[in-house]
Amino acid sequence: MQRSTIFVTTIFTAALAGHAGGLLAADAAAPAADATAQASTRAGADSAGPDWASRELPHRKIPNIPETAEAYYAPDNIHVIAQTQDPKALRAKDEKSAGGALTWIFKDDGSEAWRVNDRGQDACSWFFPDMKRIVWTSTRDHMDMPIGNWSDDSDYPQGAELYTSDLKGGNIKRLTNNKYYEAEVTVSPDGKWIVFGRQINGNMDIWIMKSDGTGEKQLTFTPDWQEGAPYFLPDNKTIIYRAWQHSVTQELKRIREETGQRNQTPMTIFTMNLDGSNVQPRTFTNDMNWAPFPAPDGRHFAYVRIGEGNNWDVYLGDLAGGEPRRLTWSPAFDGFPAISPDGKKLLFTRSEGQRFMSDLYTHVMDISSLNIGPENYKGVPPKSEAPAGWKLPAEKVVSRN
């Protein structure tokens, strides 16, 4: 979705699509070096330090489950749906390419795990609020098309379609019928709407449809900004998402090819209304702000940033503005945050391997002490207070009804 729609077992080769839902260019593999980014607020710029584990809230790894990423809670706060490495999934010959995952459901204690889909390759997925249906992305009906690479926005798996089914994978209904890339899908808390990302001719935008698959409508119309990882806030009418600029990633690619210098890809987190209007920036730094996930209190959101030493960690931001709180401190990759509907648990993915983003497993963190549950909902802040002098980079993000 965060955060993203991919499952990576090695390294980023170009871009990380996720809800965690968002997209990260290869230039995100190192901290930003330009003066603007250095001068901006850098949450977590300090290194983790040898006592990093003592800084984290209590958490545990989900046992008995293969490598997973982009996991989301069901309304019961117990079951989890996730991209899970599966031998039945299609896999690219290039082992560095993201893929090889199918949709699984399991309890967060590692019990009662099962496969939902048994062919193609899958990406993001989500529970409907009644827990009778799920929605998921798969290439199951386009297995004759190139496998593509979920981690490269220039080679996304075309023919990745949206499906609904029951929790066991029965009664499958295909919602989209084309050869585009469609993923990064979530459902509104009231179950009326499905929001997702669609790439047409290399350009990513956010779309919406009714929960039965009818009434498709495009929400963003931005030739340079690439939007994705949309999620509904508790009010059912505000959508949070992240975006980055294609022109910026191309320039960073040129710099890397000419000089070898790697830089973070700047990303901004936004909110907009259900009809695509009232676009509001919610982060104000010229570095990576990736994989936003809203808290049930309607005010906070989890997301990912990169600190010193290429340290990827999860933070808790405030839609009203202000400094975020760092939640993970591991020197390894931490990402794909997702908060349970009761606001008491946080799912996140942690790398346990020797290589960057290798051996990814889902962990559960006890965040009950943060008091971000639905009982604290008082509405969604209409805007964030930006730091003095901050301006939205280059082209203003726009939408068209």
C-alpha cells in the first residue's frame, strides 16, 4: 500500500511500490545530500546507537509464517492479510526483482494461516469491514504477460488486476478488466468505497470505485507527481496518500549515473477529500516521507523515513503538524507500518538478513500507550501547520473532479 504493493527479498532496484503503500526510487538507498534536505527537519537523523532495542515499545515477531511484507489487520484486530512468499507464485528469473508473493491470511500469533490465491503473483490486499470479503491485487488472469517488477515503476506488472473474494479465496470476482497496473488498494471504513492506484502510460494516479466495482472515477490528474498508497481516514471522506515527482527521480538518476552519488527521493504525504478536492500537504521536509497509514483517532499516522546511515524506521506523525515520534530504532530496515483498528497494535516489517531488505518478517508492536485508538477520535485536522517559509516543491499537486 504503506505501504506499498510489493514484496522485496533483496534490494531496491528502482522503486518500491507500497502502501505502505508508496514508491521509492533507487536513489532512496542513501540519505539526501543536498543543502535543502540537510537544512530541513530530519526526524531520526541521529544513529540508532548500541541501546536501540531499549528505545522501542514491546514487540514480537509473528511466528510460523514465511517471509511477509505489507500486512494489514482485519476488523477483529487479530487476523492479518499480507503478501507472503509462496512457491506457487510466479517469480522473475532475476532474483533481485521483487515478486514471488501470494495473498495469505493468518492470526497475529502465527496460527490458522492459509493461502487465498494460488496462481500468478499478488500484491496488496485488504479486509472489508464486515470481514466477509477481501480485496486483493493479482496477475492471475494475465500470466501470459511479462512478469514485470513490483519494485520498478518503469516495469510494473501490467495486467495486475483487482479482485474480491471471501476470506478463503472462494467466490472470486474480478473488479477491473484491462492490462494496466492496478494495485495499492484499500477499502473505506464504512465499506462503501475502494480506492486504488492505476498506472496508465507510465503515469500513476489515484482512482476510486464503489465496493461492487462500479462507478470508477479518477481522483488525481498530475503528469509529474506520482501518487499512490491511498488509505481512508476514519471519517470515510478523507484519503491520505504519498506522492513523488517523476522529474525529480529522473534528475537523481542522472546524477547517480554521472557521479555515483545516491540521494533520497523526496516524497510528500498529502490528504484529499473523497472527490479529489482539497489537497493538503501533511509533511514538510525535502526528504523521503513514505508509506503513510492512518491511526483510528483520525489525527495521527504511521510512516517511514530514512535517518543517518541509511537507517529506515517507522515514525508516528500528526496531521495537525509538528515533530513526529520515532517508533523503531533497529539498524536494519523497518517499514510497511499498519495500525490495528483498535489502535493498540502496530504491524511492521523488519529485515533480519545480512543484505539490505533481506529476510523480511512481520512484527507486532504494542502501541496501546500512544492513545491513538478510535475512542480518541475528534475529527480530522483540516490542515497541517507548515514551518515558516516552506513551499510545496515545484508543480503544485492538483486534482480534477
